[in-house]
Amino acid sequence: MKKIIFAICVLYLFSLSGALAQDNDWYITRSTHFIVYYKNAKEDFLNRLIERAEDYYEEIAENLGFRRFDFWLWDKRAKIYIYDTAQDYQEGTGQPSWSGGCAIARSKIIKTFTEAPGFFDTVLPHEMGHIIFREFVGFNNNAVPIWLDEGVASYQEKFRRATARRIAKKAVEDGAFMDLRKLANFSPPTAKDAEEVNLFYAESLSAVDFLINEFDIDNFVFFCQNLRDKEDLDKAIRSAYPFMNVDSLSRAWKESLTER
Ligand SMILES: [Zn+2]
């Protein structure tokens, strides 16, 4: 009997993953944790998308040391919208021309377009990083500074890690370095130039890299749990790291950049 039930489940899952339905103007395809909405995207692109998204689903939680209790299954699956062109994407989302993708973390929705540059290595892991992190620390948690949110998301773009450290280190040497307080008040959409935005993302990633790799991953998990439960950044830092507050963390991180 067990075997029969298993076979039915497998068949059901299989029929779901291969299903092609239409929702308004969108075609739909599904995998275990994702529903993909598309228009004219080619099948090989969709297959690759699903494969990479499913890989990141495991990998990102592992990178952050998060153990899942709330799985993205059935009606909790994340939704990915694939517009055909950059123009369709900009018209459909109101995003600026430099944007390759965006996410509505709370609704687990990611939007992008088929030719978005570096989609698989940058946009997809970055936006999934936002969703997975926010799901853990809380969507309404105002104690999460922007550098932590963007740093965790950018940390998922693996190839950026080494570059981020170099950029942050150079900023210390050049006197352009922004400490964590300055980063917390930074607003990428209103920044005056692209270089400053780049520096913001690189430094945010570097600070998260410091929190994760200079210590045990358990420290980071404990820090995030505390931030989620107490909604107080200084308290969360103190509970998991040998720093009194955000300023002493900031100093230690800056020092680590000049060490090596
Ligand atoms: Zn982001």
C-alpha cells in the first residue's frame, strides 16, 4: 500500500511540474519550491532557471546556517515572473533601466526578464537571499539595517565576495570608507553616483562576510535569532559577538580589512 501511495505522489508531483497552465497573459510552470510565470521564454531557459533556483534554495539557507521550518511548498511556493524584454519588465514593474530584477520579499515574488545580464549568478541569488533572510528575521523588523539586508543578499553572489573585500579595503586606504552607521543611513536610489552605490554594496557584503567568516556560523545564526526576537541591533550584536554595539563591530571590521 505504501508503495502505491508513493507512486501516486510521485505521479502527482510529476504532473504538476510538467503542467502548463495560463494565468491572464502568463504561462505557468512549477517545480517543488517555485512557480514560474513566463510569456515567450524558451524551454531550456525555464529548465535552467528552475534548476538554479532549486539549488539556491538549499545553498542560501546553508550559507546562512538557517534551518528551515517553513518550507516553500504548495501554496507557499515562491513566484518568479519572467518578462520577455527589459522594456516589458520596466513597464510592468516601474523599475529603472539599470535594474536587472526585483523582489517583493514578503510575497516571495521575484521579477526579471529573459536577457537580464548575469541573472543566474547575480539577480537570482541576490533576490532569493533577501527573501530567505527576511523570512528568518522578520519582514516588519525595523531593527535590521539596510547594510545587513543588502549585505546578506549580495553575499549570495559568490563571485562578488573577493572583489567586495578589495573595494572595501581600498576605500579605507583612500579615506572613502563608510562605517556601519553611515551605511545604515545610505539610500541607494537617492545616491549621487554609481561609484558610491557600488561602494555601499561592496562594504555591506564585506561586513556580512566578516560576521559570517571571522566567527563561527552559529554566532551568525544566534545573532539573527536575537535580532528577530528582540528587534534591537546592539543587543543582538552583544548576544552573539564579542562587541558591545554596532560601533565596536564597525571598528573591528574596519581593522580586519587592513590586516591582510
Ligand atoms: Zn538587494
